Amino acid sequence: MTNLKVDHNLSETVQLLSELCEKIDTVEEKVKALRFVTINDVVKATGWTKGTVCALFNRADFPSCDFGKTKVAELSAVIKSFSVPRRKE
């Protein structure tokens, strides 16, 4: 049988594992809260044309990304983006 040397005590290990579990739970909750919208979702919500929304999703300053062949944006990022006033030039 092999003897293992433990450099710290069991209570410290249990505490570290408990903290790790709490962090994992927090991350899981945040992941569950993510909601993505598509171009069609924004068309329905705004009443804008699909071409206008496609142009918006293609802008560098708009928080969209490609998920396979579909452009998506995280809902809270879209709301934050719409909260910044922009003027047509």
C-alpha cells in the first residue's frame, strides 16, 4: 500500500470544495439566464424590415455573433445596446 502525504488538513479541503461548489452553482444560474434573440425576433419586436435588422446585426458595434449559420445576440446585450442613443447620419 502506498502512503500519501497530505500537505493541508481535511477541514481546509472541505472548505475549498464548498467554495468551488458555490461558484459552480453561480455559473450555472448565469448560464440558465442567458436568452438569445435572432434577426426575426428583433424584426417582430421592433417592426423594422428584415434588411434593416440584418444591417444592425452586421454592425461592428452591435453585440451579435454567428451561431452556425444563424446570427444571434444575447438579449440583455441587445437591450443595453438599444439604451445608447444613436442618430442616423
